[in-house]
Amino acid sequence: MDHETEQQMLEELRTHTTLLTGVNRSNAIILVWLGVLIVLLAANLIFGDRISEMFAARAVSPDSWRDARRLVEKGDLPKAREMIGRLIAKTPRNFYGYRMMGFVEAGLGNSKTAETNFVRACELFPSEENEKNLEAIRKVAERDAPNHR
């Protein structure tokens, strides 16, 4: 065998070795992913009910002021009233809830209930804005009063 033929054979062997190394890496990656999938499937079989319950509990998110505000902005005042009521029950010293409830009740045409909520907001957090809201709803309530002429 001459030197040139040996070099060609060596070059061919290097090429095959490089290809095999790449295939081995690919096989190793595939085996790792298969292992991960097997572990996940086994965990699902063993803990599937617990995992489903965990995700179901997260799907029903707790009420938030942001969600309540979105309901108000969408005009879904009855749902907003329910959610704000639950939020106020959780944090009864939060003036924001009473102020928001005042706006919702006013939007629903319940000026006396709105006034009650604005009064509570003022008690918890006296501010110019809360006073203005209370003053405005009192004018509406007075106008809506049955004996008003």
C-alpha cells in the first residue's frame, strides 16, 4: 500500500468517525429526551389526580381588584358587585372597595346604597376625591328621592 492510499483511507476513517460521533451525540440527546418523557408519563400515572387538582385549583383564580375593575370597565356591574362584595368581606378596612362599590351601585341606579358606600370610603380614607364622590351621589340621591318635586 502506498502512502497516498493510506492517507485516503485515514481521511475516510476520520470522516466516518466524525459522522459516528455526531450520530452518537444525537442518539444520546434522543435517549435523554425519551428518559424525561418516561419519567413524566410515570409521574402522571402515579400523581395524575393530584396534578389535575393542583391545576384545577389554579384555574379558578381568587378575586382581585384588577378583575373587579375590568368587570366594571366591561359594564358587567352585577358580576362586579358580587366580586367587590367578596373582596370587601376579605378586607373590610380597604376604602378602595367601598369607593368602587359606590360607583357600581350608582351605575346600577342604587343611589342610596352608593351613598352608604361612599360614606364608608370617606370614613376609612378622608380625601378630597372621596368627599367629591360623596357630594355628587348625595345630589343624585336627593334628585331621585320620591318626595322631591
